[in-house]
Amino acid sequence: MERAPEVEVDLDGLLRELVSAAQLFQSAAGVRARLTPTELAVLTLLRANPRVAGQLALATQLTTGAITRVLDGLERRGYVTRLPDPGDRRRVVVTAVAERIAALDVLFGPMTDAAAAVQARFSPAEQQTIARFLTATTDMLRDQTNSLRADPAAGSAPVTLGAPLGTATQARLFVVGGLKHLRIAAGGADFPAESLYQGDFAGAAPTSEVIVRPDESEVRLHFGRRGRSLWRPGSATSTLTLNPRLPWAIDVRGGTQGLDVDLPGVAPRSVSLTGGTNGLTLRLGAPRQPVTISLTGGVKALRLERPAGVPVGLRIRGGASTIVIDGQRHGAAANWTVDLPHGSPGYELAITGGASQLAIATHG
């Protein structure tokens, strides 16, 4: 008798459906019980045994303050009690109130009975196989959750942002949040003429918005927690590409590390960085008028490149050391001033907070 061909099982797809259905059920049950998913998770942990508050924080990956707020709400509604640990008065033992857990069991009872009926369809040997699969999958999900919480950018696919050009004739880039490993570049000949900017970010994207004013369009990007973004700096470099046909003003606040502004064919209207910078490269085009580059908060390892023949004025307040201008090395100084010829198209570099390892050179 010929054996029927084995049908490939899409376990990954089935598992995604299972997780989605479980999340929807938990959400519906939480609405019925007036409990959040986090509160339900805490009560599930407390069903078998009391736990120390710190153990609950570790199991749910919540901060001490966050788990305290969750327990405050559960205690206020009578779901848990908190008492000092007899063995260590500095610790608090959290215990689920049996009567409230019993009420939840009534809510979850139909689902529990239905799950038992599904389990009964499989032989003991099949149940053992299913149990091994579910255990391994649960461990995998916990590992992946810990990895995401430790570094949301790790292992994530790049995220792309962008916005249409509209009617803008000039633009401003406003970036907040403390940057690390970011490249700001001008688009090439193949850059879409209808785009204002494009961003490819390693990991979750920053929050973004575009503000359209009569005289310019402003791109606002917020990195890190203060911007309520999941983006975290990692070892991979993210790239922000600007429409090369517009004159841009660049304003970065919150400090930078490893920032590369690569605009060799474009002269920005202005560049402003506040919060200090470590490892900054500015590769800029030839300006048609004086352009101010303002750096506040101290600078370390700065390299400014411009086309040959473009003058650079330099003002440093707060001390300067290791300065090289067009191959000529200069000694340390308390302050530094080199004026840009009046009215000349060039760059006026103004640094407040001191500078070290500063190089000014040409490109192209």
C-alpha cells in the first residue's frame, strides 16, 4: 500500500494565530474583570504561591516603581494583600486574596473546561510531544522578550521613514534626544524629487512629524525615551537622507556621538548642535553666503571638511587643544578667534564649552 505524502505543517503560522487568539481572549477577559493585562499576569503568578514584590518585578520585567503602582491598584480593589516578610522586614510579601481569585476562576471557567476538552482529544504520548513543544516555545518567547527589552534595536529589521516634499522651498531638520551612530546625507541624482527626506533606522524608528509653514517645512525627529520612542542607539549606523534640492537648516539637541553630516554637494543654511558632541564629521559644500555652525556643550574629535578655497572663521570659548587647520598644527589656547572675512561666503564655526582634536580640511 502506497504511503500518503506527508503534508508540511506551518507551525510558525499556527503559533502566531495561537498567540493572537490568546491575547484577544486575555484582553476581553480583562475588560470583563476590569483588569489590565499586566494585572492579570501578576495575579497568574500569585495563584500558586505568594511572591516577594521584587520577584514579581523580575518576572514581569517591570521597574520597582511600575510594579509598586500595579500592586497598589490590585490591593485597593481587594485582589492582593501586602505584608512585611517575617524573615526580612525590608521585603514585602504579596499574597493573592483567595475569594477574588475564585471569582476570576468563574470568569475563566468556560475557557478552562473547553481547553480540557481539547486536550482530551490527544493521546498521552501526543500530549507529551505537545508539552515539549509548548515548553520550548515559551522559553524562546521569554528569551526574545528579554532581548527586546535589553536592546530594542538588536535583531530588528531597519525601519524606513519619509515625507512628501509638498510645496517647500527650504527645509529645517530638528532632532532631539541624544544621538549615536547616525549619518545625515544628501540624496543623490536618483533621490525621489517628490520626497522631503528618507530615513533608514537600525531598530525601531524615532517618533517623527513634519510641520509645514509658509516659508519652510520642518522635519522633527525625537530619539530615545524623552521622545517616547522605542529607538535605542546600537552599533549599526542609521541614515537620514535629505532632499538635495532644498537649502536645509540642521538643529540637533541633546548631545551626539558618532554623528556624520555628509553633505559635500550641499551648503546648509545653518548647523546647530547643543549638548556636547564626541566624534562629529561635517563634510559640507560651498556656501553662497556666510553660514554659521554653532556647537554648544563641548566638542571632542571634530572634523570639518569643505571645498578648497572656502574660508572658515573659528571662535572657541572654553579652551582648545590639538587643532589642525589645513595641515597646520596649532598649540593649546584658552580661547581661539579667527574671523571670517566680512561678507565672504564661508563657514563661521563657533564652539562654546571647549574643543579638542579639531581638524579643518578640504575635500574633493
